[in-house]
Amino acid sequence: MDGHRTVAAAASGARRVACVTGATGFIGSWLIRSLLRRGYHVNATIRDAGKASWLLSALRGGSRLKIFEADLNEEGSYDEALKNCQFVFHVAACMEFNTTAKENIGKLFPSRRTNMNSIVIVENHVRTKILEPAVRGVINVLQACAKSGSVRKVVFTSSISTITAKDDEGELRSMVDESSIIPINQVWKTKPKGWVYVLSKLLTEEKAFQFAKEKGIDLVSIIPPTVAGPFLTPSVPASVQVLLSPITGDPELYPILASVHSRLGSIPLAHVEDICNAQIFLMEQPMTEGRYICSAGSCSLPELTDLLSKNYPAFSSKRFHENSCISIHPVISSKHLTDLGFAFTYSVRDIIQQSVTCCVEGGFLRLHENEDDMVP
Ligand SMILES: NC(=O)c1ccc[n+]([C@@H]2O[C@H](COP(=O)([O-])OP(=O)(O)OC[C@H]3O[C@@H](n4cnc5c(N)ncnc54)[C@H](OP(=O)(O)O)[C@@H]3O)[C@@H](O)[C@H]2O)c1
């Protein structure tokens, strides 16, 4: 793999074919749109052919967009989609936020009480039924890259859930970068909100780098924070629902936001368009290596609630009002990315305002207080 050849191919006007996994998702669908607008040919993978019609009409890619059926859980299912591709954006992932150990136990064994034995059973379930398949899924995609003989570079989509601002003593650091990785053992031990998702992102990314190194694949990883803004999907993306939870009052989603705030000391955000631009930027840059945080800025929970209320006055008087006792708001640094020359287009205010507007215009957020809040 040679990053210089990637740029050379682009410069010479050669046909550029990129594969996007997770095409039906929030980021995947927006990324395809961004790639098509830049003149790329896109092989988009979806796991359910029934979802192709909304995607095709939302993206209008004509002959430059091809849809392939592929599932992370099916070995070899990405081989066809990756044939003749030079670039791969691996975006697909199981988005099971699966909350606390207690809730997992409740789901698996409704009549059982939490004890050591049931925790071991839950851990085994998570390991064998969620984490091992997730790791096999990423290897499945990378095997297809290796087999293709054409793939030059892969951008893996990681997550800010792999990052913590807390040091060994549990105190918040003033600055957080790509090396501030949350220790896997700590996640197994403490099982914070969303622990299964955190483990899945940590393990799949680690395995992706390891496998890529073994096979000589040029792989970089982007680390998005909470991504929001407008969306092409027919329903409200999970991350937009999480962001808007202070005004919708969703009791399942708000704790996810609160947990991010507690781990990072603020809520880092990025606009979906900036995330997709950064993914393409990293793909096109010749000299990239490792992980790249892509956060436009952060706000505290009270600031977020305030901004949401300003953009959505109908609900300003209710829902969650968080009094943050966090005095340090660590800087979540995107310096690794911006030092390469990447510039963000959208601010935290833009992200919040556009998320609310898109939900209201799509009929997902009700304008009147006596109606149900959010239609997913
Ligand atoms: N949105 C955020 O705030 C955020 C933040 C950090 C990182 N990320 C990462 O960004 C990526 C995309 O997130 P998103 O917000 O776009 O999520 P999303 O809207 O839920 O999209 C997830 C995509 O993955 C696909 N997928 C799930 N399981 C699959 C499987 N077994 N085989 C093949 N495809 C599968 C889904 O397909 P179906 O439509 O068939 O379910 C969907 O297309 C994920 O890797 C996520 O971890 C997102």
C-alpha cells in the first residue's frame, strides 16, 4: 500500500472507486453523498436489500453508485463490493449501546437477581455473542481488502467512547488527545453506561490496526465525538436523539449523554458534514498514521441544554436541567487532524441549531408542547 499512489491516481483523473460500509446509516449515507459530489464512484454496502430504495432516491448517484448486499457476520460477503475499489471507508458497526450490566442481566434472565454468577454469564454472553462477532466483522472487511489487490487505503470509524479524560486517579486532565485511551480492563470492571459499545469499538479498532499491519494495509482511524446535524436517513439517527435528549426528556438516552459528560468533562461534537469531509481528507492525504480525533468543539451539559432551549423555545421550561459540578472542561484536541490542514466548517452552535431544524422540518420534533415530543 502506498499513500502517494492514492494521490497520484486522484491527480491524474483516474476513475476513483470507494467502498462505504454501513451505507444505510447516518454517517454512511452522508459520506456517500459527499463522495459522489467529489466525483468518486461508490460501492455502497447494505445488509438489507429492502433499504436500497430510499438510499438510491436520497443520493441520486446514477451509474456512479452501486449497491451491494453484505453483512459483517457473513464471511466473504464484502469480497464482491471491494473488487476494483481503491479506497474503503469502514463505517458499519452494531450500534447496540447496551447500557448497564444489570440491564443486560435483566434482559437475559428476567427472573434472576444480580450476583457474581449472573455477571459472569453476562460477560460470557457479551464476549461470545457481541464482541467476538464484531471483531470477526472487521476482519471480514479487511480480508476482502487484502484479497482485492486494488485497495490502497482504509479509513476505520472509531469513536470518542474509546477515549477518557480521566487519569489513573479518576481526576480530569486538562487536555485529551488520541493517546487518552480508556483501559479495556477498567471497562470490564466498571461496566459504565454503554460499556458493550465501548468494548466493541476498542476491540475492533485494536484488531483492525493489528490485522492491517500484518497484511501491509494502509489504515487510519477517525475518532468522531457525538455526531449531529442534518440527516438523510428516514428516521432520526441515534446520536441526534442522544444530543436532543435534554429537551425530549428521553430517560434511556439522557444517561448516555450524562455518561459522556462525566467521562470527558464536556460533550464534544462534530457536524456530520465535517466528519465526512475529514474521512475523505484522511483518505486523500498521503502521509497519515494512527488515530485522529475529529471534534469541532465541546459544551457542558448546562450549556447544551441552554443552546437547545434557545433553538427550540417550545420546550425551554421543561425536561432535564443539569447542574454540572465539573469545574475543569478538558480540551478534546483535534490537533493531530488540523495540523495536517483540515479545517472545520461548523461550530457547536451550528450543529445544535441544524439538528433541531432538521428534526422539526422532518416532523420528528413537535412544535407544540401538548404533542408527543419526538417521533424516532
Ligand atoms: N453517530 C455518532 O455520533 C458516532 C460517534 C462516534 C462513532 N460513530 C461510529 O460511526 C459509525 C456509523 O455510525 P452512525 O451514527 O452512522 O450509525 P447508524 O446510523 O446506526 O449506522 C450503522 C450502520 O451500520 C450497519 N450495520 C450494523 N450492523 C451491521 C452488520 N452486522 N453488518 C453490516 N452492517 C451493519 C447498519 O445497517 P442497518 O441499516 O442494516 O442496521 C447501518 O448502516 C459506527 O461505526 C459508529 O460506531 C458514530
